[in-house]
Amino acid sequence: MQKKNESRFWVCARGAALLFASFALSACSMDAEVSDDYMHSQERQIIAALNEVRADPGGWCERNGLPMLDGTPAGEALHMTQTAGPLESKVGLFLSAKYWTKAMTASGQMSHDAMNSRFSKYGSWERKIGENVGPSSIGVQASGPPDSDNNYGARVVNEFIRDRNVDGKGHRQNIMDADFRYVGISLNGGFVAMEFAAGYTSNPGLTGHEED
């Protein structure tokens, strides 16, 4: 990870049509949030799936059809990156993700541009942040759109864990990073975004509907 005033760590997953990034800095204290009613059910599914795989990588892989990752039994590969505690949704991170999925949908391109300013748009972050982005279609199956499918979240997480054609397996590393404690998920337009933070304080008074 990079420290304040040092260069960011960027990697593009060109073959997989997914992107991830992460970097580090210093910031502020954390706040408490009790409601996540600003999220859609599919966004909650993704958070639930992230927390399942962080808590039990081997069991997740067995239940979700991931026998091997890069020639290694999948549970072993994920354990080697370490197990991790649960992620808590933050409204400021959700709004950052929502803002970015809307911007990427408008431009038709994925990127991690202005990541620090975006994460700071709705709050303050502490120590380290990371981001996974991809097309929302990665979780869709032929039986119907995301809003009719209870397994959508699991398939999205599976695709990020697979990290096909991605050097460094950065999506997987972000998902399994034990330093990350907070997350914001947005499924909006043509894209899905996962915003991770080691510490995060949302700006006061946010409802989660500011980007509607």
C-alpha cells in the first residue's frame, strides 16, 4: 500500500473487463450508522456475499462452484490471502459508489479516476481505501434481470474473486483485505462498484438518496 503523497497503485483488468485500485493515507475518526434502507436488495446481497466469503473462504468456494483458483484449491488460495472480519455499509461510501457508477454509465468507460476526491465527497476516510468496479452484467444469468434473482450478489462476488486475466489478483485482495472494515456498494446503470475503507466517517445528515 502507498502512504500519503506517494504514488497510487493502479491495475487494469483489461481482459476481464474489471478494474480495481487501492491506496493509503491518513484521515479521521469513525462514526456509527444504524440504517441501510438506502440500498437496493441486490446491493445488500453483494455485501452479504462479501461477508460470507471473508468469514469462510473455503466454505464459500465449495458452496458456490469455485473448486480451483489459479491452479490452487480455491479455499486454500483465499485462506492464503487471509480471512477477514465483516464489512459494514457506510452511507457516504454508498453515495461515492453510486456517484461513480452513474458517471461510468454516462461515459461508457470504467476507471478509477479521482478516487481520493470521490471517497472524500461524502465523508472522510482513514488509513486505506480500495475499489473494485465492473459491468453489472457479470452477475446476470439468462433466467432474468438482477432484480428478479436472489443469487445475483453471489455471482458478482464470484466473478471478482476469479479475477480472470488480472495480474496481481487485486479484486480478490480487496475483498479479502482484513484492514478494510467499511464498504459502499452501488449497482447502477451498466456498472457495479465496491468502495472499501479501513476507516470511514460519513458526512452528517446523509440519507443515501442524494444522488437520486
